[in-house]
Amino acid sequence: MAYVIYQEGYVIYGYGQTKEEAINDASEWTDIDKDNLKETHEANHGDMVIEKITKKHLICLEAQSDVSEAFHCFCN
């Protein structure tokens, strides 16, 4: 299992094999408050979300030159 961090309704900030890797990756682009990360089912527009993703999603993200706009990786 892997993880992705994104701002609901806006942009993907990072991903990783573990929660910590995803947080570290996202921290390169924005300030991450670990205590305020939401899960998908509890997120509102604009919230920062951490979500479990499959290996298929991770491979898709890793293939992108700009992961910030890689939401299409989650459409299949």
C-alpha cells in the first residue's frame, strides 16, 4: 500500500510508500500539519487529505512529470 497527499478540489502535493514518505514529499511544496490531515470520507473542499492508494496508482503517479495535475491516475 502507498499514500498520496492532496488538497481536496485542488492539487496533489506528494506521495510515498509510507505515510511518512508521502508527508515528506508533500512538505517540499507546502506546509503539512500532520494533525490536520483528513481522510477522504471526512474531507471538505480545500482540506488536506491523506489517502491510501494502490500500487497501480503509485506507478501512474511516478510516471508523471507533474504530479500536481495527475488526478487522472485515480479515474480507473
